[in-house]
Amino acid sequence: MCELLGMSANVPTDICFSFKGLKERGGNTGPHKDGWGIAFYQGKGVTTFKDAQASHQSEVAKLVTDYPIKSNVVVGHVRQANRGRVALENTHPFTRELWGRYWTYAHNGQLKDYKSLPQGRFKAVGTTDSESAFCFILSELAARYPDKPPARKQLFRLIKKLSDRLKQQGVFNLLLSDGEYLFCYCSTKLHWITRRAPFGTAQLSDVDVDIDFSQETTPNDVVTIVATLPLTTNERWQAMAPGEACLFKAGEKVELL
Amino acid sequence: MCELLGMSANVPTDICFSFKGLKERGGNTGPHKDGWGIAFYQGKGVTTFKDAQASHQSEVAKLVTDYPIKSNVVVGHVRQANRGRVALENTHPFTRELWGRYWTYAHNGQLKDYKSLPQGRFKAVGTTDSESAFCFILSELAARYPDKPPARKQLFRLIKKLSDRLKQQGVFNLLLSDGEYLFCYCSTKLHWITRRAPFGTAQLSDVDVDIDFSQETTPNDVVTIVATLPLTTNERWQAMAPGEACLFKAGEKVELL
């Protein structure tokens, strides 16, 4: 199993605080020692830091913790390998271009019979169930809409339907983004929190660090964090229900159905 | 214009020394201040560090200089914007998946009429001539060979032919890799050097740093570096001729034609 971390914000925001908590689960407070990765969107562009090493020991993860990379959407992951050996090509998140946008994906869970998933335009480079499922989703989207995406509701309803199908093959907790929207699907566990004014102080669960967000933000900032398990001890996170999907844009939850 | 940096090696090798030279051209000894990026292959996997900031000031570039990331193939770039504004989505190198391999591309030069290049399966996310040319090349490859690549010679001859065509639209110096091969195309300037035993000492041109490779290597190591202009002062680099293509695998030049 693995841990997911996502962010959607209405202003470029760094994720140093949350990543500090997640990173510890990568081989220290958690067993997810088989690589980690994090993708930062800036507009339509994306840059991804990833490493097949445990995040709590990684020099690159140290940079991501210490150096505030400002971004509107983040998709992050620490890995405990089940399907697919420990290798860079098996490290999440995965990114592919479709319709002139970069789609970035991270998965927590395990899927049976993933080798029987139909392959289309997108092909897996590594050997994980996760990447096969990602290529399946994008290939289905591209097969139905080869040149441009449908309207937003139609698109994300279809992605939810494909996620429902994948959930039948095992555990499928998902983060998926095109840099504008952050789509989250809960198969077994996924939590989120939206922070907005008045901002308070938050205390990480995995390491003795707190932050006073009122010192770091402006009154108009809206920032949603999504994680497998709550990352802080003194805030109220929303638990998603199995089979539930959430869609965020600029920090706010938008209606999906 | 921009500067290119590529590496092909038969053992995982870091590029700290060469990148140290290139980085200075990103806003210090050179005018290429509009972003930089570098992709490292490990097997079929690739991780890319990129930043729309000048490399000589970037914290991420500092990490890439100081922290030896071992890799068999590297594709790097520092940018001086001409077509396309300074933004992450316009920062090289660009990566797309085709045939279950990640293809990574960096371009030096400027192309006229690039908006008229036929678009196919691959679409540009940003607004550069470079990314349009990359999508054109991959779309042509995918149109002719939708499911799997042809034999190596056939494939790279076709890529050379497409490069010849792009050269007619302006300046098109190119690095392209699938993680196994490094393809280099010279339109105006591109240089390479292969280092092998007996290794000596090299002195960077852009900053007062030298390295004794005999201390860093084993006698069987073969490492080729490709750059727009030679990066060292005391070694003999090969200048490529306009219209010439070179293909490297595991550090060695392989026959293309």
C-alpha cells in the first residue's frame, strides 16, 4: 500500500508543511520505503520530483521539504511496492499528455487482473498495476474523445465511472489532475481538508512540527489538502466514503454530479 | 537560442561536472536565463528537474550540481526564450510516452511557420516552436508505426529525415532519447566527446573547476557528453557538421546509416 498527498489552491502555495509529514511515512513512521514522487503544476506546466529511494532518506525529498515550490495543484505519493519491482519507472506519480494538457496520476491500492485491462493509445512503461490502470483510463478517454475533451461534468463523470470499474478489481484510491482540476476517488480511504480564513495553527501527526497558517497566508487564500490519512492532529479532516469522488478547483470543492 | 547537454554512458554516471559548466551559461557566463531542465534516465524510468528560473540562481539546479544522480542517459537544456513566454510549460526537456517508452527531447534553435506543422496524436501543451516540432516528430512516428517501433536503423533514419525537414524551417539542433539511445542532430552547432580509459583531467570553460576522471571512474567506463559548445578547455571535442546525425548507445557511437 502507499500514501497519497494532493493539493488544490487558489493561489500558488507551497506544500512543505504537509510533505514534511508525508515524507516521514516513507520509511520512518510508515513502511512506504520503495520510492516517492511529487508533481507540482504551475499553470499548464508540471515538474515532478521522484526517486526510487525511501523519502525519509532522500536528498531530493529534503529539497522538496525545505525549498518552497509554489504551485496551484500538487499530486504526491510514497510507495510500498506490491506489484512491480522498486525502480524509477514504477514510481508514482505518472504523467501523460492528452488534449494538450498534462495529466498526472497517483494510486493507492492493489488491483487484480490488471494485465487484462484493455490497452489503447497509452501504454505502460513500467510493470505496476497502477500505471496500467492510468493508461486504461486515458486510453478510454482518448478513444471516446480523440481530439478534445467533453464538458467538465461529462468528463469527470466518465472518469468516476472508470474508477468504479477499477474498484471492482481491488483497492483503487486515486488522485488525478490536469493542472486545473484535482479529481479524487475513494475506494477504501482518502481524507481532505479545506483551509481558509480565519487560519489557525496545525500540528503534524508524524513529526513534532506545527505551523501558524495565519502567518503564511493572505485572507483570501483557499487551500485544500487531500491525503490517505489525516496529516495533522488538531484539525477536522473529511473522510471520504468508499465509491465517493470529489473534484476540486482552485481549492474549492466543485459539484461532480 | 539555448544550450543543450546530453550524456550517454555504459554505467550509471553522474553529470555534476558538466552541469556545473552548463548552469553558469544559464544567466551568468551565458544569456540563457529563461529556465532550464534536465532529465535523468534510470532504466526505462526518467525523472526531470526543471525550473522557469535562471539555472545559475536556482535552488533546484544547485541540488543537481551537488548531488550525484547516477544515470545512463541525460538530456539537459538551458533556455533563452524566443518563441513562447517564460513559463514552466515552455521549459525543456519535454517528455512523451510512445510504444511504452518515455521519449525526452530538447531543442536549440528557432523554427519559422511551426504553427503549420501537422498535429497528430501528440499535442503541444505550451507555446514553443520546440514542443510543436517534438509533437510533430512523435505524431509522424506514431502514425506510421501505431503499435510498436520498427527496427532501430529504420526508426532513427526516419527521425533523421524528419529532422532534415525541420531544419528547412530554421535552426534545429536536437537531442532525443528513449532511455536507451541518444539521438543528436546538428543543424548549426553541436559537439561531442567520448571519454574512456586512460582517463585524464578536464578543466571547465565557464568556471574555474577541474576534475580528475581517473579518480571517479573504473577502466571500463565509456561516457559520451554532447553539448552545444565544448564545455572543457583542454580536451578535443568533435564538432558535428550541419545536417549530420549521431546515435549513441551505452556511451558508444553506433552506425546510423
